[in-house]
Amino acid sequence: MTQNVFVSYAREDASSENNLIDEFLKHGKPRVRRGEISIFKDTERIDFGEQWRKRIDEELEKTDIAILMISVNFLNSDFIFEHELKVLLEKYKNDRVRILPVLLGTCDWEYEKEIEQFQIFPDANEPLASMNENLFAERALEFFKTVLPANYNEKLVVEEDPLTENFTSYKVISFEENALERWKLYKDTISHRFYTVEEAADFNKVKPEDIYSFLKSKGYSKPKAFAKTPWFLTAEQFLELQSEFLRTSKLNEKEMGELFKKYHPNTYFEYQSIFKTLIAWGNKNLINKKLGTIYWGQNTADLGSVGWIYWKEGKKTSKDKYFLFRVGAKGEISPSFWWNTQNYSNEDKQPFNSFNFQSSVLEKFAKIGFSEFGGELTQNNENLASVAKDNAFTKRDHFVDLAKLSDKNTLHSFLEIFDEIIEEINLTH
């Protein structure tokens, strides 16, 4: 069954010269062509009047998945909040409609409770408008391949692999036949087949027995065709499970402490102590001086993080926002330098695109024991010998155990490096 996708957006964003909404939706066209989804975006806003309102209502009524293109224009639209979003939230509550917010531009979306309860794509601090062209395309492709719920036609299947566009003829098979065929071809590649109950449990961070109990309560039973194989779930079943089990919440200091205790039961006091020192540094050097913030991110399935952000001269614009480091919910820490480089940003945020600056920073980290960030020292550990191809500037995540900062001198030196980085930022024009 084709999933009906409703795109909620602000007219001003689609009528601008740089129409990122249409560019984003282009990446869903292959799935439209294969009959997996049908995308409704009222390109012309139809007509302003009763006919337009009626058509919007018709599309909202049959919506299975809603994409919210979040921007300052979106947040300022009374029609979206008083009508579209109101209907979609009601359908989310009663009909398990899936709501997928996409961060189009920088805005205070997290103050809107209606939106904040959902996991935002790509990330709370990654608006599509701030990305370079290549990364924008990668994120759009990622959304339609892995974030938008998978749904293959349960009746119409192409002779050749329907995940490609190189098909020539069609045949009609059942969902069970389709699932078993995909299992045979793509046993180790979940993105190309249907989830099993056990995989769905892992995805939603619950026990398999919880999944079985929920399915039973909804009247589902394992099909006979799967008697000798795992139980494969339809797209509708998988969506129901996500709505039931996958929760998104905003992190806070208390919750981080509980997560440290969960993942490091014997040493969680150590993790809490390090984290409190990092918080104190952020309060003193960023928040109290109105030169930055500590961003408490969303947490879904213990995959959230807390980020330290510097605002050059106190400005909050995209080009003046510098990401420093972040701590993950499981007790790991990573520099956030990648976001400041042209590997991500469409802004030239100096000095982060300077190789001399990059190598200098990586050398400093290596000297205090963090060669994982990409700096290799000479045998006497005095000078930088080389810079790894994958380093903290070229790759998004370089998480290491927070416990590496348990030594007070190491922790002091770690934060001292960021003091020096801020000084370098302020010297650039």
C-alpha cells in the first residue's frame, strides 16, 4: 500500500530564489516512481479560498506520514499551527500518523512543544540552509533512504531489484513472498529488506518480548509463511512500533547523570564530575559572558548529546556560530570542528579551513593523549609527525571515552586548548 506523505511548509520558503524544499523533495522521486510513497505539496497553494482549504483537508485526512519543513517562516505561520499541525497532531495521537520535522533554517523551533517532542532531522544544529551543496544532497538522500519509513508495495513488485531504477517488467507477489525474497538476497543489509521482530526491538531499544506483546495486543500473529524464518514486519507494523516505543526527550543535567549511571554503573561519579567541570567551564566562558551556549539536545534511544557553542562577538548568526565540543548520552566526548569547516558549512568560518590551524590543534590534543582526534606525534612525542586523513576536522564524529579526562591536569589542558581556539577565532576577520 502506498504511503501518503503530506509536506507542511511556509509559502515564503518555497517562493524564495533558493527553493531548498523542492530540491530536498527531488530525492524522494525514485520512491514515488516505485509506488512506495505519494508526496503532496500544494506547489501553487492551489487557490486562496474554500477550494484550497478543502483540498488541504482532503490530503490531511489521508496522510500517513507528515514532513514538517521547519524554518522561521514555518513558525510564524498561523495557518500551519492553527490548522495543519493541529490536525496532524490529532492524527498522530489517534491514527499513529508519523511526523518527521526537517530543520530547513535556523530558528527557535525547540520552544514549540508541538514540534520538540519529535526527533528533528538532520540534527538540532544542522539546518539544511547552512550546508554546502554536496552535504545537502547527502542528507536529503539519507532522509528518503533511511529516515522516511520503508514501505514496499506488498502486491506489485518488479522482476529486477526494485531498489534500482533499472526495471523492465512486473509481477504480482504477496508481502510474505517479497519479504522472504529480500531476506534471501539482502540478509545482511537491513535497508534493502523488511525488519524482523528482533531487529525492530533493537531499533526501538526494547526487549523482543515487548514487541511480541504489542503485536499480539493489536491482533497480529506470525504468518505461516514465516514458520521456518524470522517474523518480518510490514511497514505499517514497523510504524506502529515506532509510535509506541520510540520516544524523544530533551536532555538535562539530571538525565545525563542517570545515563552515566546506566552505562557506567561502577564509575558514574567520575563521569558526573567531569561533566560538571565542563558545564562550569561553559557557564563561565560562554553563557555568563553572553558569548555562547550549552545546547541540550534531543535524546532518542540514548543517542542524544550536549554541545558547547561559541558565538563570535556574541552574534548568533550562522557565520558567527562556532561548534566546540559535545558530550554524548553514553559518556563520550568529541570535538565539533567538522561543523565549522567547509566539509559541512556553506560559510567560510576561519580559521577552521586552514590546514596550519587544524594541524596545530590536532598536535595539541595528541600531546595530552588524544591522538584519536587525528594527530600523530614523532617518537619522542615532541612534534606532529602526521595528520590522519580522517580527523576531527574532516569527519563529523570522533568520540572517545569521557573517562580519558578523569585526570585533572588532562581535563585542564583539554579546556585550555578550547580557550586558545576561541582566541584564534577572535583574531580572524
